[in-house]
Amino acid sequence: MMNERERLEVLKDILFTDDRDYADKITDRIVQLEQILHDRNKLSGKVDPIVSAQLEAFTKSIPDTLGPVITATLKEEIKHHKDEVVDALYPVLGKMIKKYIAQEMKVLSEKIDEQFSFVKSAKRKIRSIFGNEKEEELLLSELSMAKIEQVFLIERESGILKGGYSKTATIDEELISGMLTAIKSFVEDAFNKGGQSLELIEYELYQIHIQSFVTHYVAVVISGNYLTRSKNKVQDLIFNFYNKYMAMNLDLVMDLGQGRGEDGEPVTRSDIEKELSKYFGNAKI
């Protein structure tokens, strides 16, 4: 026969069984949470999806939520600080406008010279009548057409030659690229003009046009009469090559062979030289 204590234990088992099970489940859950908090990988697995979802939602909402605020703030700042805005933009816009006007004035000057070319033509006729030379030969001697002789694609920081194109055999191209990089760096450092780059080198009968980009620069060796119109055509060729080939393939090329083209294959020096030949080989300037 049960005593008073045993009866009490039986009564407790009957009344509090569900509560004990529930308390055990809570305890187990707390233990699991503690394990997750102390295990970085497990915690990341739980938290990262939530953070990623929040960031994605925030990014999508930026144009609608922050866009109008930023626009209104900029308008207000510009309205009340016009002098500061002018001071900030003047160096950039001033240089662009100055360069544009200077180039247009050169083109205008050349066109004016062409209008008076009949005087030179008359002189040639007189010389051809009283001399032994033909008028065509005199004309060719006076107006030697500019021609592209060589093109180099060079990495700016290292001076490494990425590829080259040449109509005729030349001396060591690696040596030429190193020389150009050294001259370019020396002149730019000597003048210490921030944001400006060396654009033209004269070497005996040749002009070397240099166009700088962020990671590379293109050097074009030109023979003949290199006028402003020819310069404009050379710049168009370089920008065309950069926009249609370099920007698509070479911005990722830091070490030769590491970059990949649009087809996923590694970009090689041979690929680059084929493209240089394609864009500059038969170009008329």
C-alpha cells in the first residue's frame, strides 16, 4: 500500500507530464540556438539569406527612395553654391573647350590654306613649263601623304608591349615600347601637369601619335605630312579600335594570356596583332 509521498509523486506525474515534455523541448531548442550562435558557418547559413534579401530590396528601392532626395539636395547645393561649383568644374571643362577650340582653329587654318592653293598650283605649272620636272612629281613632292607605318599597344604602368603592327620589318619592338614609355613618363613628370598626357613625339621624318587610356596607350608611327585632318582620322581609328575591341576584351588583361575574349578563350598577343592589322593596316589618313 502506497504512503502519502508516493501518492503525491503519482499525482504530480499525472498533472505535469505535458509541462515537462514542453520544457524539455524548449531546453533542446535553446541548446540548438546556442550551437548555431557559436558556429559561424551555421550562423551564416541562417543570417546570410536574410541580409542578402534585405540588401537586394534596399538596392532596388534606392532609385525611388533616395533618387529624388539626392536630386533635390544637389539642386539646392548648386543653387546656393554656384561659385564653388564653377571652381570645381572649370579646370575640366576649360581644358576640354580650350583643346577643342585650338584643334578647330588648326582645321580652319588648313582650309584657308587650301583656298589659296591655286597660287601654289600656278607656281608648279610655271616650274613644270620652264623646268625639267613634271607637275605631278612636283605636286607629290609638296604634298607627301601621311601614312601609318607602325602601331603599338602598350601597358601604361609597366611599359610591356601587348601587341604591334608594322608594314615593314623593324628593330626590336620591345625596345621601342620601352623607349616610348620612358620618354612619355619623363615628359609628363617633368611638366608635372596633372591630368595631361604626352600626345606627339617627332622623330626625324616620323611623327609618333600617342593616345592614352586607363590601363593602356596606343602609339601610332606616321610618315609624311601629318596635318590636323590626319590627326583627327588617326584619333578616330584609335577610338574605334578601343571601343570595338579593347573595351570588350583587353580591360581584363593585366598579364598576357590571363584575359579572355568574348568567346571565353584566352586573348593572346597574336589575337591582338591581328586586330591591330585589321583596324590600322589599310587605313587612309
